[in-house]
Amino acid sequence: MNPSYDQLIQDLSPRKFGWKGKVWIAALVVIIFIGLYSYIQQLRQGLIITGMRDYALWGVYISNFVFFVAISLVGSLVTAILRLSGAQWSTPLTRIAEIIAVAAIIMAGLTIIIDMGRPDRMLNLFVHGRLQSPIIWDVIVITTYLVISILLLYYPLLPDFNILIDRPSTSEKMRRWYRRLALNWTGNEHQRRIYARSIKVLSVLIIPVAFAIHTVTAWLFETTYRPGWDSTNFGPYFIAGAFVAGAGAVIAVMFVLQKAYKLDNYITDDHFDKMGKILVLLCLIYLYFNINEYLIPFYKSTEEEAVHLQSLFSGQYSVLFWTAIIGGLILPVVILLFPRGRKPLPLFIVALAVVAGAWWKRYIIVIPTLSHPFLPIEGVPESWRHYSPTWMEWSITSATLAAALLIITLLIRYLPIVPIHETAEERGLIYSTQTTPQP
């Protein structure tokens, strides 16, 4: 049943959290404070509180950074690619994807700072950085991607802010905020023309920047001559994996929001079915790049690559490796090939498995390679030859994940989850600031 215009506004307007929402926020804040305590200890004592040593120069922080960068690609997948392709069915998902992308890229930047032993020297990257360094490329594309992602989230909100100003249930404080954020939006022809052009330009711009950020992140690895990273496949390999992780994140969040806010009229089974099909395609593409990534080194079987692959296939990291590949890629494809597997609940469970598998896959990419350098380091304790995150590392990492979820939660609290203006237009509900909307 197609709701009336007034009903649509009521359904899609931001709402106060109930007790479950408050408990959720409290739990996230507790996790963040525990992580903050651990990070203060890291600032005071240095990176010695972590498991990183001369062998494992990177650890769980960098794995987490690559994961956040991957999740952020969802903004270009749902918001840009599907929008430019004219897929109107994706409209209810665009705001969710944009919010996830902004939260993820913010935390990606913060995670890099956390990984620095001297974060007070962060300014040196900008003052003394050289373009020959891939790290500077990463700083440039992350900053650019963050700015475009924020604009792509903000611009479509302009007409929605104007709608929320006139809602009787909007508090006076929020009405003032919405009025400022609406930038005097009235919906006249001139504003609509600029609005449409701006969103189209941003949608076009974010695609190459999104591809660049994941390619540059891959270059940070493959420009080092190490077994497991010495690959020309890494750029597309990272991009394919990022699409999988991002699609899984959108599916998981849209399921929770559909149930929590009773959005069955806007986020329907058809949306889950289509996203399930997209996830199957993305998983198959990522599987193809995984085969490329491991088959060729296995075929060449140089001594260094053989040791690295043995640790993945049957050695120390084999349980994690096969769990991520089978549980995070192969089984999801098998389940989602059947229509029942693309129903909301099973798809939600599959999406959680995909996202968890994506996180551990980044861990597998980072850690095993560092354990097998070409030139072993002599005269170090045996424990330095192995990497295991300390509880403080885990608490800081958990805090970054909780902070990303908190950003998403707070944005959902104050922004319409589903675009009001776009949804009303697509459903043929007349909206104008000069005339009364017709049901």
C-alpha cells in the first residue's frame, strides 16, 4: 500500500531512541572508554604495549585500517554506481550507504593515527611529506574521499531538512539546526537544477577517488618486496574485496533498521533480494581474484612463497584462512543462490558472516607476510618471531569499531534513514513549498 505524503514524512522522520537504543549507545560508549584507557597507556608507554616487534612492524591496527577503507567503498557502490545507472530501487538504501561510508572513512583515518608511535608528528606528513612516498598518496586520497563522501551525504539532505523544519514533533532546538543545515532551501527550479547537477557531479567524482583509495592502499603493500604482497593483482583484489565487505555492511544495517523502525513499506523483501544477488556477483568476482592471488605463487612455488602459502593453507593461519574463504565467501554464494537464502533474516546472517570474514581476511593479508621476511632478523627473542595482539590492542581495535557504529547510530538518530524527498517524488506524491502536498 502506497502511504500518503504525511504518512511518508511521519514514517521516515528521525525518532528518539527507546530503551534498547539507549542500552546500545551505552554499550558502545563503555567499549570506547576501555579502548581510550588502553590508548592513553600506549601514548605513555609507547607501542611496547602492543604485540608488534621488529618482525611484525604492522599488526591488528593496519588490518583494521584496511577493513575500514574497504567498508567505505559502499558509498560509491550504492550511492554513485547504482544512482548513475538509474536503478531507482536503490533509493531507500542510499542514505544508509552514505552514512556507513562516512563513518568508515573517518575511523580509517583515526586508525592510522593510532598506529603511529608518535601521533604528535602527524603534521610532518603534510609539512615534509614527499610525493614519492605511497603513504602521502594514501593521505591525499583518504582526505579527498572523506570530503566527497560528506558532501554526497549532505547534499541530498537539503530538501529533507526543509521538510523536517515544519514537522510539529520537531523540537525547537532541532528546528534551528535543520534550518541552518537546509541552507535556505525552498525547492524552486534554480535550486533543484543546482541540486541535481551537484549530486551527479559528486557521484561521478567519487567513483575514481574510491577506486584510487583502495588501489593506493594496495600499493602500500605491493611496493614492498615481500612474499604474499609482491603481486600485481593487489589493486583489483582489494577493490573486489571492498565491494564485498561494503555490500555486506549495507545489508546488515538495513535489516536492523527495517526491524527497529518498521520500514517494511520502504525497505522491502525485494531490496534484500536484489542486494543478495549483487552480493553473490561480488563474492564470485572476489573469489576469482583470490584464485589468482594464491594459484600463481603456488604454481611458481619459490621457497619464500611456499613457506608463506604453507602457513595459510595448512599451517599456523590455516584455520583463519579457510574460515574466511569458506565461511565468508563460498558458503554465502551457495546460500544466496537460492531465493530463500535472500530473504531478510537469512541474508542478514550471511551478511554478518561476510563482514566478519572480510575483517579476518585483512588480518590474514597483513600478519603472515610479516612473519616470513626474506632476511630473518638475528639476535631477537623467539617471541618476536610471532605476532599476537595484546589485550590492549584488541581493546583499542574494538573501540574503533564501536566508534564507527556510534557515528552511524547518532547520524541515524538525527537524519532521515530513507530519503524523504526522493522517495516522495518516486512515488508520485507532489511536494512543493508553495502548495499543499496531495495524497
